[in-house]
Amino acid sequence: MTIESKLKELGIALPTAPKPVANYVPAVRAGELLFTSGVLPMKEGKPAFEGKLGKELTVELGQEAARLAVLNALSIVKQELGSLDKVARIVRLTGHVASAPGFTQQPAVLNGASDLLVAIFGEAGRHTRAALGAAELPLGSPIELELIVQIRP
């Protein structure tokens, strides 16, 4: 089964890859690894979610934001590689979560992205991860994610 057919089976259409919001490139390939820049939960060029977890947003809304951000990251990966079938595995997910004081459920928020990666890629979607709290993120976003993927030879 191809990744494209798996996405269809899951009822997922990848969004258009977001454009950088500053002076950087969306991804860089180094050998068999592809590194994405930080990706926000953007929809049609605008933040789809704003605010901090534990204040304006619940864990469930944070999970939705993480899911959208990882779909945007996968769109960048597809744009760079031509096909998600060229992904051998997801190596690492790093997530920054805009957190209100006292909010400590960053790992639960990032499960929105992690669970989706496993649903799409199966065992190859299991990854290492860092779930970090942040005071502020670009454009008022609640989430910023980075992916490292291994590319098939």
C-alpha cells in the first residue's frame, strides 16, 4: 500500500505546503535525512489556531493544531521528495507548545501529531520526540513542529 492510498483510506488530503514566513528554506536534505524547518498549524496562509495551551486552548484543540502542523510538515516533505513513499521512516519530531504558566501537558498535545504519523506510516512512523514548552511562538501559534525523516535510497 502506498502512503498516498493510506492517506485516502484515512480521509486525509494534504494541504498545500506552507510558504516560509521569514528568511529560511522549508527543508534541507543532508545525505539520507531531510530536516524540515519549524512548521505552524497554518491553513490557507493564516494561522488556524492562536493562543496558549492551558489558557485559550484545551489539550484537545492543541492536538488538532499539532495534527494540522504535522500535515503541513508532510506537505513540505512531499514537495521536497516528490512522494511520501520515499520516506523510509520518521526519525524525530520536535514540538514546541506555547504554554500558559503551570501547563505541563506538552506530551499529550504532541500526541496529536505522533498518533497521526503512526497511523500513516505504521511502524516507520514511530519516532523519537521532544515536547517543549514555550513562552511565545511565531504569529501567536500554539504549536511549532520540526521533522527529521529518513529517505529511501
